Amino acid sequence: MILAIAFVLLSIIIAFLMIPKLKKQQETKTVVVFSILLLIGTALNIGIALKINIPSPLDVITFILTPIKEYIVSFTK
């Protein structure tokens, strides 16, 4: 739990350091993308810190491509 709080605090510090600089340079799209990626990264790190089972993106790719592979292999038999 302490590690999850540390991730949140670290993310807040990073946001307070980076976002004002980006706003000063009028990089609104960069601020939006930065905020989204920081939020995703923070959420994943909190999940890991709380030992929540986070599926791998490779599982989704395997699920999608396995039927396609089997279809192509069926032509070679």
C-alpha cells in the first residue's frame, strides 16, 4: 500500500514539474498525451504494487492471431 502511495506522489511531482513547462510553450497536445500516458503508467504501477494480475498485451495478440494461423496452416496440410 505504501508503494502505491509512493507511485501516486511521484506521478504528482512529475506532473507538477512538466505540465507548467509544456503549457508555457503552448504545447496543449503534448500536455494531453503526457497526462494520458502518465495516468496509464501510474495505474499499471499501482496495480503491480498491489499485486493485481495484469494480463500481458501478448495474450490479446495471441488470441487474435491463433485462429488466423490455424486457418493458414490448414492449407498446407
